[in-house]
Amino acid sequence: MLAMMDDVLHIGNETENKVQAEQGKLPEPELKPEKAPEETKLETPKEKHSDSQTPLIDFQHVTKAYARKVAISDVNLRINEGEFVSIVGQSGAGKTTLIKLLTKQEPPTHGSIFVAGRNLADLRAKEVPFYRRKIGVVFQDFKLLPQKTVWENVAFALEVCGFSQDEIERRTTKALELVNLGRRRKNYPEELSGGERQRTAIARALVHSPKILIADEPTGNLDPVNTWEIVELLYRIYQRGTTVILSTHNRQVVDKIKKRVILMKGGKIISDELGGKYVI
Amino acid sequence: MNLGVNMSSSFFPTIKRIIKLGLTNFWRNRWLTLGATLLMTLTLTMISVSILMTYLLRDTAALINSKIDLTIYFRDDTVVDNSITALMTRIQGLPDVTSARFVDKAAALAIWDRLPINENIKKPVTATNNTLPRSIEISTNSPDSIQSVVDKIGATDTDKIICTECVSYSKNKDTVNRLISITKFVQRAGLVLSMFFGLIAIFNVMNIIRITITARSDEIEIMRYVGASNAFVRGPFIVEGILYGLFGTIFTTLFLLAIGYGSSYYAGTSSGALSFLQMINLDIFQYVLAHLFDLVLIQLGIGVLLGIVVSSLSIRRFLEA
């Protein structure tokens, strides 16, 4: 218990320092909806690319076959710590399957997936929840609990993990500040706009201070203004040092980010380039 | 990044949260949970009624058994009181005998005087002219063992006994045997029937708990995404299962008391269908009250256990393999 609290506190302090360090750098912490997408300038931190580094995520010849369909076949993919990776492709290209494998909702049919050097296949069933606490996941349909307020939805993620009430208070406040939803804490999801709902979901995903944030079509249900809100937020999270994996089929989003783009088609990676664009 | 190594989490706040979540869910989904609670009530009522029936049969059988006396009459001329006392000591030593009472001539006369028979027949027998025989009244632990007791006594002391025909058991043998077989049949049929109904009710409770869990699969999914352990996902549902058992017990007990009170009242005031209860001198309300503690304990045990087992079984497919 003590070891865990140590770990938690450590991560917490680290995050706090980063937030303080980067608050000066952010040109506009307040996200303004009236800001047109074209004007959005995204600041790029130094890339941490080097081939010698042990990758944070390593897919080795991964195939996932369902009864009627092969969702992804022989995928090799390495993602380093601190990267912003966009996975693009049409529906059915295998993006969601990739994410399901990464969150260990499903096992691969063939091949191995390593996260931080550990093979996910070796994680015992009991360890899986603890693994999930180290990755935040955001979905197209938000997956918020309708009968809980914004605050309760975010705090819930900590409650189920046995955090102390003080720690929940502290982390939830900070996560809601980060996504700029402090004022909406007492509202229920149905009283929020789509963008606010997704920001709540992002706050919930971040509240554990995960090393990886996975966003599966986070803007799929949002209008362009809200879409930019979310993309900017994801980018800020990336700037704070979290590895972000964004799955999307929104060409504008990918073209704007100008980061590593992985294009999938028919269950295979057909291109993988830095500063890439969405080209089919 | 450390994967899945810090497996411990603080225990007490977690337990508190699990209980709170269970209570909240119970109240928030009150229509579904009401359905589950009512089905649980039905199950427990059926089980309670069959238990009451078993009790009633058992008590009736015990009553009948205690009334079946094996009486041995002694000849006045050949038997002295001392040998009767000796025989009685031996009878009391027999394994199947629960009690043996010596009735002397004075006691026999007292009984004779109270008999509802013609005074002209009664008159000749007086304290000075007492022709009534002395006897030993024997109670056995079950009607089944009367014959063996008769055999054991009859084999050694036939000369002291007026007549074997006088043993009351011989006259009632057929009736007693029929009664025994009916009692046994009713008991067995009741057991099978209550097991059958109990099984149906258990399936219904299982189904409704499954429905309540499926209705909340979104919540379970979210709990898993945010890294809730299996124990935490399961916990609130187990709390709910316990609540079904608790509320089921409360409803069932109230229901039984109401039925008991109603039937007692009806039996007391009318000459209707339930007046037979008066004839056999049975007050259902009192009877339920007398067994209330047993019943509540049994209901609580079965209800809570059923709730826990069914909830854990139903939640299993939502948990990590």
C-alpha cells in the first residue's frame, strides 16, 4: 500500500512540476471556440526519436483474426515514449482492433505486444486492471456515466482504484483544471456540449497520470469547433510528456498536427511517416 | 513504467465505496431491483410455507405418536405390585420406550368415573368393589416401534397379563399404520414440491439479476476501462445480492404474518372453510409466531446466499478471463 502511494505521489509531483513549467510556454491556456481551425498553431516540443531507445510500445508481427475476418495482419509497430502518433484509415482498417489489443481487452491471435518491455501476454488477469491504470483511454462515444456529475465521473476512476479521499480531491481538481472544466464540475453529462463531454472523458483518462493516452476517434461525434478544442487539448497533454495515440479518420486533424502518421488499410500498416499527412 | 506490480490498494475506503455503490445502484435501479426483490420474496415464501407445512406435519405426527399408548393390564389374582414395579423398570429400560406410567386400581377408578358411558354400566364398579385391572401405560418414541415393544414384553410375561388383545395397539394397528404411511407420503410430496418450486424461483431470481447486471454493462465496461479490479467490479453487485436477500426476508416475514393473522381472524369469526382449524385447535398466527425466529433465520440464510451466489455467477462473464 505504501509502495503504491509513493508511486502515486511521485507521479503526481512530477505532473505538477511539468504543469507549472509549461504554463508559461502555452500561448493560450484558455481554449476559445471562436478561434478558427486555420489559425491554430501547435507548438512542437523536441522529438525524442532515436532508434537505440527501447520503445514504449512494440507490436511484433501481430495478427488478430476473428471468426469471419482478419482485423489486422502481421503488424509491426514501435512507438517511443513521448511521441504523438496518429493512426488513420477508414472504418474497418483495424485501428480499433489495434487499440483493443493495446489495452488488453483482447489477446492477439499471433505475435507479441510489449509495453515498457513487458509482454502483455504475460500479464496475469489480476494485473490487467493495474495495467489499465497506466493507460488512459478516450472513446468516440465518451462513455460517461449519465447519472454522475462531471466531478463524480472523473473521481470515479480513482475511487475504483482505492485512492484516499484527499488524493481523489486533489487529482480530480487538477484534471478538471487541465481540461478547463472546473466550472462545470456539478453538471451532468447531458447538460454538456459534445466537446465538454469529451473533455470530461479526457480528464477521467488523465486522472491516474497515465504514461499513455489512447484516443479512439475522440472527435468522431463532434462539430469542427469542438474538434479543435479536443485536438488542442490532446496536443497540450502530449507537450506535458504523455505519449498520445490518436486514432481518427479526420483528414484535417491529421494534416494540422504534423506528427507521425500511421496509415492503415485492410488490417495492414501501409505507411508510417513523421510529420506526415493523411494521404490515401 | 511499471506494469501491474503495485497490486495493493487501501482496503477500508474500498470496502466502504463498494457498499455505497451497491446501495446507490440498488436505489437508482429501483424498478428492476423491486422485481428481483419480489421474486426473492416469492422464493422465500414458498420455501417458508413448505417449511411450515413440514413443521406442522411433524408436530401433528408427534401429537399422534404421543397419544398412542400401549397399555398392559394385569390380573388381580396372580400379580403382586412388586412384580409390576419390576416389570416397569424393565420396560423403562427398553430403547424405544419414552415413558411408562403405572396406573393402580384407584387411578383406574378415577378414569372410569370420567368415561362418557352409561351410568348403569359404571355403577357396579365402586371403591369397595373395584374390578378394574391395574395397568402400565407406555409411550414409545414412534408408532413403528410399538410392535417390538409388545414382542419384548409379551415373550416373558404372558402369564401376568390379562390378555394380549387388551393391548390397545392391536386394535388400532391398521389405523396407526395408515396414518404413518400418509404422513410419510405427505412429507415426501411436500419436500419434492417445495424443491420444485424453489428451483423455479431460483431460476427466476437468476434471470432478473442477470437483467439488472446486463442493464448496467456500460457501467461495468467503464469500471474496467478505468482500471477497477475484478473485486471492485463484483463488489457492488454482491452487496445488491445481499440486499435482495434482506428485503426478501422482510417482505416474506410480513407476508406470512399477515396471512397468519388473516386466517386466524377468519377462522375465529366464521363457520367458513377455515373453521376446521378451530376443530384441530390450531391458531395459525400463533403457530407462525412460534416459529418466526427459525423462519427468519432460514429465509435470511437462503436469501442472502442465493443473492450472493446468483450475483457472482451472473457477473462472471463481465470480468477478466
